[in-house]
Amino acid sequence: MHLPTLRQLEFLCAIADEGSFSKAADACHVTQPTLSSAIKETEALLGVQLVERESRGASLTRAGAAAVERARAILSDTADMVSAARQAGAPLSGPFRLGAIPTIAPFLLPRTLKALRQSHPELKLYLREDQTERLLEGLRARKLDAALIALPWEASGIETMELGEDEFLLVAPTDHALAGADHLSASDLVEEDVLLLEDGHCLRDHALSVCRLPSKRGGADVTATSLPTLVHMVAGGLGVSLLPKIATEAGVTSGADVALRRFDTPMIGRRIGIAWRTGSPRAAEAQMIGEIVRAVL
């Protein structure tokens, strides 16, 4: 009994993803005739039409959609097998796909990458910066091997390891009353216009929670898309904000006319952790990377 090859399954999945033979061929780095021939051979092996060839693209038949679902699982399991064998032979060698949220990636990854290059020179790291939900989707879909996120975060099918705490500091215009106050506590922010990142960033939720501020507040209705933008908004006199200590240590306020203040009682705004898919053959490697991040922290 002849079976489709893994390459033929990759071609079929590419057509499902790209919607045309030409785009699928480009994605697989083959010529269109090569891909078209492979699909015809697959259809002949299975005895059923998988793809509808149309003038402006291609679509899957009902049988094709069912075959793609199985093909994705087979390709994913094969990748897991390769990863498990590689890990058994030489952990943290070859490609590893690591994600990180935007309020961690630019501030923690440079130091982490330097440490990884020194300790595991054979590791080829692929990085992806995105918000937490999409990173977790990438883990579940096996498109990522691990992700650096802010804890706490509960998600089905995902395991995490805490790596360290991240303190929040107040950032305010240099002439703001809180910049020179003798004492500073979370209660001092209740009447202030506290600037936050836009919805979707977990740092926003952590800031609201640690200061016990309502998610829908009066006052400033201004949000930022990134921490550097947030700093410039503070420097412009639009309000005050909270910054993770790792961001301030990396110089996110450099050159801005702002003051940084610690709270009298250190404000632990979030915990940094690494996440991986439950049952992943690269779980041990994710934890090894986590230990390196812990040392950097």
C-alpha cells in the first residue's frame, strides 16, 4: 500500500493556507508544476479529489478539508518526534521558536540572547513578539515552543514556570507633585490621570489591579500602544504612569524629561514566567531557557 509522503502533505496544507497553487508553490519553495503534480499524485493514491482547481485560485473539497486536518496533525507529530530526538541527543541545539510579550521582549531578550549564545552556541532561536493570547494560541498550534509572558495567567493545555518578580515604578513629569513627594503609595494615584497601554496588553490589567483602579475610569481617556510612547505622553504632561522595572533598567526613559520613583512599599506589579504546551517534547528545553532568564533577572 502506497502512502502520501510528508512533502505531499505539506503541499496540501499549503494550498489550504494560501488558496492558490502559485502561492502555495512559493510558500513551499518549489515550482507550480511540481506542486500540482504532487497533489494529483496524492489524489490518485487516495482515490478521491482533494482540491477544486479554479480560475482565480483553489479550494478544498470536503474530502480535502478532512485530509488537511489529519495532515496537520501528522506533520505536527512528526515535528515533535524530531524535537524529542534532538533534545535527547543535544538539548538546546537547532531551531527553537520563542515568543515574548511586547512589555518583556525588548527589555529582557537582549540579555537573555547573549547568555544563550554563550551557553548554547548551536541553538538557532526564532523570536516572535505578540500579545499573550496570540502567543498561547501559537503554543497550542505548535507554532511556538515556548513563550515569555506575565503571570498569573491560567490557560488550558498550557504549563508555566515562574522566573521572577517585576516591580512597578512611578513615572511622572519632573515638575509633578508626586515626583518630589516625601512618601509614595498606591493610594496617591487614585485622583491622578494614570496613563495606560491600550486594551489587549496584560500590563494594563496588572497596573489597574495593583493600584486598585477601576477598569473604566474618569479622567484621562488616553492610551498608548507601547511603553516608549507611554513615556513620551508622560513627558508631555498628559498624566503619570507605571513602568516595569526591567523596562527602566533597559533605558526606556532615557532622554525623556520624566522622573522615576519607587513606592515606599515596593509595588510588585507582575511575575514573569515561561509557558509551553502541555505534553510538548521541548518542555525541558523551555525550562532550561527559563532558568537562564531567571539568572538574567
